[in-house]
Amino acid sequence: MRGKEMSNFIEFFRMVLSYLMVFAVIVVVSGIGGFIGVKVWKPKTKENE
């Protein structure tokens, strides 16, 4: 019983870890995208004004 609980916990931990990694990748990508977007778009809007 104890071993089964442990393997279930490890399986759950792995699932959570993979979700966290996906979430972290999304946050990093959106952060970089937003940063580049601001860098690229700020001069253009000033130029248009």
C-alpha cells in the first residue's frame, strides 16, 4: 500500500511539474514577445504622431 501511494505521488508530481514547465514556457515567450513588441512599436507610434 505504501509503495503504491508513493508511486501515485510521484506520478502526480510529474504531472504538476510538466504543467508548470508548459506554463513557464508560455510566460517566458509572452514576456519576450511583449518586450520585443514594445521595443518595436514604441518608435513607430511616435513617428506616426
